[in-house]
Amino acid sequence: MNKEAIAAIVERATSGQKPESTRVEATAPALTAEDLGMTDIERERSAMLHVLGLVGFRKKQLGQTFDAYVPQEESQKAAVEICQAFANDWPDVERGLILMGKTGTGKTHLAAATLREILTNEAVESGGWSLTNPVRMIRKYAWFRVPWLLNEYRDRRFESGAKLRERALTCDLLVLDELGAENATDFALDLLTDILGERYEEERPTVITINQATAGELKGRYGDRILSRFAGAYKRIRFTGDEPDWRTR
Ligand SMILES: Nc1ncnc2c1ncn2[C@@H]1O[C@H](COP(=O)(O)OP(=O)(O)OP(=O)(O)O)[C@@H](O)[C@H]1O
Ligand SMILES: [Mg+2]
């Protein structure tokens, strides 16, 4: 389909006339980047945003790359190195990661940078973002903020809630951002115990961020069974410096 053909369809649609044949419209090929006059760079960027959105990235995560992270002290430097090594070694990693520390130390930023690097490596292997298979990417990778995941799961219920749970259980790499920030209900405990327990059994790595303030409550909240699984299945990254919160510095 060329630009004139698209212009004609748009013209008919906006003037209220029906297309000459709905059959032609139904069988018309999808718009290509060339039809839309997009350059290769625009097409790649648009494909990248599409994939990142499907995986679960929010707008805030789009700028959270390794390049944009400026370590302020030793524990942050060590954290970047561990996260970069994890992304480079992926999928040959034996343990997940737990990033733990005060507010604004960059836990979410580094978790996002790690997943972004892994996704970018996949895109490079496929020959570009626009050549990646989005369905495959969603099956392999998921980013969830824990409070969001619980709300969605509860609100959607039944079929689509089950799909969400299934994705969290079976994707190759799951990122759970802000574990402990959810309301501590039995419902939350059941779902999280289920996800973490199943992933542990299947040896599927998970990257978790936990705020220091809630870390102390985890034992009381999730109990020894989950915590003992954390011990062997995750590498801990602790942000120990007393740099001010990056957001308010
Ligand atoms: N060292 C850093 N270099 C560049 N940007 C940073 C750095 N640390 C944090 N930021 C930015 O500051 C903001 C807060 O960081 P982030 O969300 O990663 O904090 P957090 O440790 O997850 O905090 P919380 O425990 O409140 O969730 C983000 O926009 C992040 O990109
Ligand atoms: Mg965070």
C-alpha cells in the first residue's frame, strides 16, 4: 500500500464516506514504516517503546539505564557492577538479585537498567527492535511493581488475573519492584508466596527491590520459609552509604 492509497482511505474516513469495499480494507496490509514516512531510527525507537511497554516498563523507567546512573559511593559502584555482570551473563545466571536500601539510592533505577540491557541484547541478536517478536518478549520478561501487580490481580480476577499470575510464575526473568510496599493482607501474602515459591522450585531467577524501611518487616510478613529461599537463590545488593535521597538532594 502506498502513501496515496492511505491518504485516500483517510480522506474517505474523515469525510464520512465508507471505503469502496470493506473487503479491500480488511485484506489491506498493515501500514509499514515507509508508508508512514518513518526513518529507520524512528521505527526502531517506536518498536523499542512498544516492547518495553509490553514487558511492563513505565514512563519513568525509560530513562533508567546504566549510562544514566552515576554512582555516589562504594556500595552504589559495587551495585552497578553486579547488575551489569548479571545482564551480560544472562541467561547463564544461577541466582536472582535483591536490591535493598534506603529511598532514592537507585534500586529501581538499577533493576530497570538491568532488564533494559538484557532486552537490548535480545534486540541486537534479532537484528533490531523492530525484528523482535513481542509475544516472545512478553513470555520471557516481566516488570511488575508489587502493589500494582496485587491490585491488578485482585481487580481483574478470573481469566485475565490468572494470566497475570501465570506470567509472573513462568517468565524467564521477573522483576518485582517495591516488594514490601503492598498492603500486608492474606491475599497479598498468598500470591507473593506462590510466585516466589514456584519460581524458586523451577529455578527461575527474579530481581527484587526492597526498601530498607520494609526490609525489617519482611521476616514478620513472609516468615522464615520465604526468607530462607531468598538466602540461596538471590545475590544481595545492599546500598549502605548515607548519600542523600537522589530525588531530593
Ligand atoms: N546514582 C544515581 N544516578 C542517577 N540517577 C539516580 C541515581 N540514584 C537515583 N537516581 C534517580 O533518582 C530517582 C529515584 O531513584 P530510584 O527510584 O531508583 O530509588 P529507589 O532506591 O528505588 O527508592 P525507593 O526505595 O523509594 O523506591 C530515579 O528517578 C532515579 O533514576
Ligand atoms: Mg524504588
